[in-house]
Amino acid sequence: MAKINTQHSYPGMHRLSVRTTDEDIERIENGCIRIHSLCEDASSELQRVISVEGRHVSESQTSSFTGRGAMARLSRFVISVRSWATRHMHHEDQRPDSFLERIRGPELIEVSSRQSNIRSFLGIREHPGGVNSKKEEKKEVKEEKKEEKKEEKKEEKKDDKKDDKKKEEKKKEIFVIDPSSNIYYNWLTIIAAPVFYNWCMLVCRACFDELQVDHVKLWLFLDYISDVIYVLDMFVRFRTGFLEQGLLVQDEKKLRDHYTKTLQFKLDVLSLLPTDLAYLKLGLNYPELRFNRLLRISRLFEFFDRTETRTNYPNMFRIGNLVLYILIIIHWNACIYFAISKLIGFGTDSWVYPNVSIPEYGRLSRKYIYSLYWSTLTLTTIGETPPPVKDEEYLFVVIDFLVGVLIFATIVGNVGSMISNMNASRAEFQAKVDSIKQYMHFRKVTKDLEARVIKWFDYLWTNKKTVDEKEVLKNLPDKLKAEIAINVHLDTLKKVRIFQDCEAGLLIELVLKLKPTVFSPGDYICKKGDIGREMYIIKEGKLAVVADDGITQFVVLSDGSYFGEISILNIKGSKSGNRRTANIRSIGYSDLFCLSKDDLMEALTEYPEAKKALEEKGRQILMKDNLIDEEAAKAGADPKDLEEKIERLETALDTLQTRFARLLAEYTSSQQKVKQRLASVETRVKKYGSGTLSTGETEAEKPEEEKKQ
């Protein structure tokens, strides 16, 4: 019996040991953490059971297997192994996770199949708990999917919030001031006021004590108001844009770096240093402590420059600006003179300011006016002043004289150039009139015609029509020229019937080609039978369609009317051709726009469809007036068109001839070179024979080969 029990037990032990070894091999091959832990659990469990059984074997060697409970112990052991296998192995094999199967790879799938084979080999059967485990696994999978969906939603919400923040940041662009805008100019007007106040009043308050002492509260109020404006000006500078690659920079960091790297930033910081805190120690009667506020003078100059470009009277502004500079220099010189007199002592000599103890010279107004009078006489070198006595007085007067000479030269030069600029247009116009008068006098033109010419010039000058548009606009780019011409002339051109439905590009081309002309009373714009080379649009004035006698009026044309548009189109079959069909005469002075035939055809070369449309409109107008010959219109090509084609062919032929001449010249030069080589070869053959020729050829070929190498 014992022998039978041992035989049954050993295979079971052998079977279990095979399982443990197989799982150890799989763990080594695959390196899977899950399988590794599973095998370790299996080996530990089996070792525990075997150790227990081993102790029983050692304690009762044969009695344990031969006793009554041998079969019971063996059955319990098998049941424990089966329950352990179903608890640990079944869950791993039956888990429906396609993602994990994809990750595992073929080796781990073989491991799972091998484990299922081992389980079937052990005789493990599924029990009803496996179905429950499947349901639980499905629930877990569903819950995991739900959690993943929730996490994805949270991430999407976070991304949406980030996008919203980015959009808000884009929307929250900083406020940038364009230096060319009206806001910036208005701010310059504001900041120029405290700068001008400091430059005028600080030196005056520092030199004249009564002015500072009598109005301390007013000066403190104005000083700190100007300081507040100075601080705001720094913020404005931090938000003032500049152009980079033609675009206004709106990046806060770039604006800040651009301003802080300039010299003006340092001067602005110095101008805001609180030097007036020394009032607490020295007292309020020292306004010279605030002289650092004068460093903001660049704002005043910038305001003057911007105003000069914006004003309609730049010459007058330049004169006023020059006078203001001179007055400020005289003002500062007067204050310095009074301060030197106070330092030397009032009334100590004839040069300094008289003794202030005298009531007449003790008043504040007299002190300032006397000093200003002395400063004006000295700087302008007009009149006589008391001579200096002391060395420092001489030195100060010498410096004043030098400054006065510079001021006088500046005044004369600037005022002279300004006056000449103001009268430049008049002088140029008068020169033209004088030259015309001299020509008419030299050619002995009749007095009547001479009077008409002079009246025509007077009309141009009085109505400000002497300006040559092309000369004025020649410095502008083509785009701005076109915009100005459109703004001035486009409405007038649209009044013409044949141009009303044309393309915008063609209208712009034609607008640039309109030429203003002025006709005097009684002038004929065109006469019947003349060849039409221009069309006219009336801008201002009245024209009359008259009979051949020039007196009888048929129709009066006024502003917005036009004529001559049919004659410049060269419409086929027109009975009148390109001839004028009426006499048109100016009643008074008339302003007209002229469009020549050549300019129209030049513009229409790039718009062939527009040309066809214009010709069709002109043909319809002629048909209404019964001025077209339909047979001639259908007859075929116009001989003038044939002439144009012939001209084009001639130009093409000329270009071909020039190219052929170049090729012929190249051919003749190459032919001459070949002849020269043959002649040299013949001479060698005659002298040395054919052998020398072959040797010469080989010698000539060698250097060529060496060059190639």
C-alpha cells in the first residue's frame, strides 16, 4: 500500500515541479513583471506545501503514507493546488484585454497558451466563479473607459481654457501711440507747456528774489504740476511706437528696450530726480535746485518741428519760432546780468545794476526791464551801454558780443531766406511774364493781342492757377500721384458717357493723363473741319457752339459737359472721320481738362476689351445721329490699322536684321581665324615638309593635354 501511495505521490510532485520550472523559464525569456510575480507565488506556495509534507514524512516515515489518512491528505493537497491554480491562473488567461494582448507580443501569448496547457494538464476545470469574474472584469473595463473619458474631457477643458487665455492675451494688446497720430501731437502740446514754463521762470526766480518770495505757493503748485506731467510723459514714451520693417511695433518689451537704450531716457530720469528735497534743509528760496528740469527741452523742439510740418503757413511759423528763440536768449542773458550785478554789488560801479536802495530802482519791474534792455542792446550790438570796469565784467561783455554776432547773423540769414521763399512763386511767375513781354515787344505783336496775353496771366495769378501739377507732384511716388489725381479728377471723368462703365484701372490711367488748360474769352477751342486730336471736359466756365460767323450761338455748354470724344476713337464708317463737326468758342475764362488721342490709345493698349466697348458705344452714338456709314463699317479693316500692323512688322524686321548682322560678323571672324591657321600650316609644310608638321602637331597637342590634366 505504501508502495502504491508513493507511486501516486511522486508523479504529482514531479508534475508540480515541471510547472515551476516552466514558469521560471518563461519569466527569464519574457521579463514580464506580472508573470514573474505569478511564478514566485506558485513556487512559494508549492514549497510551503512540500515542506509541510516533508516534515510529516520525516516524522513518520512510512506510517504517514500507509495510515488511514494518506488518501485524505493527498486529496486535500490536490484540491489546494486546484484552488490555487483557479485563483491565480484563470484570471490572467480569461481577461479580455485586446490592448494588453497587442502589447505583450508573440512570446507572452505563447506563455499564456503554455499556462493554459499546464492548467489543462493538471485537470483544472472552470467553476461557476469564472463567469462572475468575467462580469467583474467587464465592469472594470467599462469603469476604466469612463474614467479615461472623464480625464480626456478634463484635458479638453484645460486646453480650451488655455486657448481662451491665449485669445484673451491677444485681445489684451497694450495701448501704443503712433508718433504720426493726432494723439501724440496733442500730447506734445501738453508737455511743451511745462518745459517752456521751466525754461522761462526758473532762471528768473533764481535771480530775482522778490519774484520767488512773493509767490511761493503759486510756484510750488506750478512746479509739481509740471513734475506730474513729466512723469506722465515718461509713460507716454514707454508706449510710443516706432517703425520696424515698415510696421508699427506694439510689443511692450521692444518698446521698453527701445526707449531705455536711448540717451533721452537718461536725460528724462535726470530731469525727474527729486533735487528739490534740498528745500527741507536750505529753504524754499532756492529754485535753482530744479534746474535739472531743463533737460526735457527735446520735447519742446519736437513740438516745434511737428507744428512746422502741420501748419499751412510754415514760413510765418519759422519767423515766429526764430523770434521766440531770440527772446529766450535775451531773457536768460538779462537774468544772468542781474545775478552778476548782485554778486559784485549793486551800484558799486557804472556797469552793474544801480543801487536798489534808490526807490526808482528798487521795484521788481524796473529791475527786470532794465536788465532786459541792457541784454537787448548788448546782444544786438545796437546803441551804447556803460563800459565794464572789472575783469569779470569785461569777460562777460566779450561773451555777450560773440553771442550777439551769432544771433545777428542768424536773424539776417533766416529772415532773408524766409522772405525769399515766401515770394519764390511770385518771382518765378513774374519772370515768365517778363520774358513773354520781352518776346512780344521784340516781335512787335499787336497791342490787342498783347493785352489779351497779359490779362490771361493776371487771371491765372489771381485765381491761383499758376501751379504746374506735374512739377509739384513729381517728387511723389506713382501710387500717391494716382490717389491725388483720382481725388481731384475722377468725378469729372465719370461724367463722360463713354467712360461711365469702364474698368477702374483704365479710369485711373486716364485720370493721370488729364491736362488742365485755361482759355480766354473769345478763344476757339475747336473749329469745324479741324482734325480732332483731343477731347475736352469742362471743369469751370461756359462754352458756346457757334455758327461759322462766330456770333450765332446754337448751344451753351457749362460745367460737366464734354465734347470731342468721338473724333479720338477712330470709329470705322464715321462720316465725319476724325474731323470736328462744330465750332466751339469760350464765352469767358474757361477751365477745361484735355485728354489727347495718343494718351487714350496708349492707355487702351493694355485694355483691349475696354477699347472694343468704347468703340461700340461711339458707334451707337453715331448711329443715333445718323453719322455712320454701315457699309464702310462692315467693309473690313481700316487702312490705319493696316499701317499700324506694317509698322510693327517693320520693327520686328529691324530686330531680326540686327541679330543677323551679329551672327554674320561672328561667322566672318571665325572664318578669318581658320584661314590664318591654314596659311600658317601651308608655310610650315613648304619649309620643313610633312614630317615637321606631324612633330609640330604632336608638340602642340602635348601642352594642350598638360593643360587638361
